[in-house]
Amino acid sequence: MTGGQAPDPASAEQRDLYEGQYSAPPGEAERNGAWRALCAQGKADHVAELVRSLPSVPSTVVEIGCGDGSVLTALAERAVGEVRHGFEISERAVAFAASRPHVDRVEFFDGVDLPVPDKTYDLGVLSHVIEHVPEPALLLREAARACRALVVEVPLEDNRSASRPAAARGREELGHLHRFSREAVGALARGAGLEVRAEVADPLPREIHEFWADSTGARARASAKAAVRRGLFTVAPRVAERTFTLHYAALLTPRP
């Protein structure tokens, strides 16, 4: 990282949280892997849609905070990038991601500094990462240094549903340190010398709502919840955004 004050590397507590996600017993680990693969589909769809706004197709792609490589694999399925690299703070996740056939290289990093020269990559992806880091502005600047363009995705949690105490406890369990609005993402982008070139937001699909439902009744309630949210988002997207959490992805490019 060049210029400014460098943030502290990922804390031991953060590392323990993410290492624990990849060290579950076999049955639980398989279900967690299926969950990550399911979530990766929507994330990769957003990236594939947004990169159409770039003047040229990205050849070299890096995911910063790549986890087990599920998103990189989904990007390969959508022919996003010819070379795909990843950086990750969990050593167990690095091992998982490095074993995937369409991921060319994965490296452990400290959560702060990317060990590559300026503008190494055509595209950097930070999907559900910056809400987890203590200093998102500094990580975004480092990503902007290493990449010619970025796609950043976050949950938009500045809404009524996410303000409930139960939602706050859920964010803590997930390791969310920040709640973002799209305006906050835009401000972060400007601070890194970037601008929002294109954006996309949508509610979670039915499959995500139903995944952890453990009974017929729970699945029915999850399906109904997804349908109501999708309906409100379709007719009044800004009202929906103030009411419940959407997933928001933005393509960030250097400001002129």
C-alpha cells in the first residue's frame, strides 16, 4: 500500500472467525459449501452484468477476499476473465480455492496489502468484503491501486429491517463491522479516486431464503417472504431499499 496510514492487518479474532467457517465437521462443511456456491451465483451474475459497461472485456481478474473460490468458479462459468487470481486471509480457504480447476492462483494475504504492482489486474472483485474489514476505505484504495476497475458488492443494511436488534445480532455473528447505503459506497469510491460507472441491486432470491429452512412450514414462510420482497422491489425499488436489505453491486472506475 502506498501513501497514507496503513491499517492494522486482520486481527486474530477475524482470522479465527473465517478459519472456523472452513473447519466444520464433514456434513456441516458440505452444507456450508453448498451455501457458498449458491450465493456465488447471484454475485457472479452481478459482476458479469456490470463488466458490460467497461470499454473492453477484462482479461485478468482478481477476487480480494475470495473465500473458497466459489465466486471465481462462477465467474469462470460466465467467461469473465481469462486469468483468475484470488487473495484471502483464511489459510484453509486458500487451500480450497487453489484446488479449483478454473482458479489460476490463490495467495494468502494480511487483509491490508496486495503484493502486486500497480494496475496488475483489469478487474478486481470485492464481494461482501468491505463490510467485514475495520478500514474499508483503505482496502478500497489498495484495490484501486492494483486494479484498473473494481466491482464492489455489499448488503444495503441501512434500512428498517436491518435496524432491528435481532438483525444487529445477526450482523455481529457474520462479522459485519459496517452498515452500508449506496450513498456510502459512492463516498468510499470518491475517496479512492473512483466513481460509480454502473450499479445493480436486487433482493435475495427465493432459493437463498429457503436454503436454511428445515421444515415444510419454514420453507413456505421463506418462499412467501421472498415473493413479497420481490413484489415490493418490482413496483417501488427505493421503498424496498428503505425497508429491507438488498444486495448492491457497483462498478467503480477511475474518476476523470
